Amino acid sequence: MSHILFLSDFHLGVPDALSSKEREIKICRLIDSYKDNLSEIYFVGDVFDFWMEYKTCVPKGFYRLFGKLAELADKNIPIHFFTGNHDMWMKDLFKTEFNANIHHKSQIIERQGKKIYIAHGDGLGPGDTKYKLLKVFFASPICQFLFRWIHPDIGVKLARFFSYQSRYGNNTIQERYHGNAKEWLYIHCKEVMTKDIFDYFIFGHRHLPICTSIEDTESVYINLGDWLDYNTYGLMTDGQLSLLQYETNKSNRDFDPNR
């Protein structure tokens, strides 16, 4: 029996070093629990709360996760990284060190007889025009070139300062499901389905574990939640994709906001 793991939104680095390390250890423990039968692993964005690959250095820390990635790479287990809005400045480090595939856009895959649409989720669906424009700027080579001219000690400290001010840094906002008519990723799924049919849609970004059927279809929208509050992840086995919570018995039905 082979497993495929889907994880997102670790936001390693916030709100402080100790809690980030504890979260990292827990994530590695989860990966260990499946590694003997793991056929593939997908990190669906915002693994780090801030990531910047300078030409000769990267933010320090995260060595436990890196060690786990090296272990998976040595076993020839395919690793996929989707860049999120917090770690969009990934370059070639993960490709060079762990033979990982880096995805900057949504991907379509077929696994275990199922067709799956995967994306981090930021900038998709209707609305949020201001963020979409900002994303174009931050993702541009010009912006990244200019940031690299800031000394890493200053650049990383500056980025972490803004991270600590965010809702993920201080963890003060509890996410809520807005209902299908107002959930932009659910609406995006409906839009995509007008052109093609998928068995599963998998996103991160939303920080809320969601597993719900898409109205009038047999497709399922899954949001992977996060590891700040929920410790949730996706697991595909024998063509069945489940949303699970680490170290609890919760599964798909518990995360359906429409039931």
C-alpha cells in the first residue's frame, strides 16, 4: 500500500523559535510515520513564514526538516514544493539538494486513478485585486533583485518583523468558513470545472481545514488547513484522498462545513 502526503502552511519561523521548532519536530514525526510506504510528498506552500535564497546564503534554521527531506531524497521519493505567498522566493536550493520539483503555478496531476488540481491558493478566485497586483510585483525578478541588495542580516530581520505583525505571526484571528457563495477558492473550483473535470481540488493558504463536495458534481474541494492551529494534512491511499488531523481520529466528515 503506497501513500501520497499533502501538507501546507507550516509557517516555520513564527511566532518564536521554540514553538516553531516544536512544530517542525511534529511535522517530521508525521512524515516518519508514513515514510516506509510513501510514494510521493507535496508541500503546498508557506512551509516557511519567510524564505529568501540569496546567491550564497539562505535563512538559518529548519535543519530537522532539511534532514528529513534529504532522507526522502536518498530513498528516491519524489518531493514537490509549491511556492506560497510567504515563500515565493524559492530558487534552486531544494532542487539541487533534494531533487525537489518547484511549482510556482497550479498543477494538474493524475495519481491512483484520480485527476487532481493542486495550488497554494493565493490570488485565485474572484476579488482581492490589490493583493493580486502586489503578488505580481513581489514575484517579479526586479523586486527580488532589489531585495538581494539588502544585507541578509537586515533583510531577514526586516521580513520577520513584518511576519510577526501578521495574523499568522501573532495568531490572533480565527478563520471561519464564509459559505460556498463567498468562499473564493470554492468559487475558483466551480470556475475551473466549467472547462475540465477533476476528482479533487487541493489548496493551502486558507488556514482552515475544509473537505466538502462541490455542488452538483462528484468532485471534492480540500483545504489542507495549517500547522499553527490544526495539524492537518492530506493522505491519498488507493485512490481515496482523506483530510486528517495528526494525533487525533478526525477525518473528512469532521471538516465538512456544509454538513
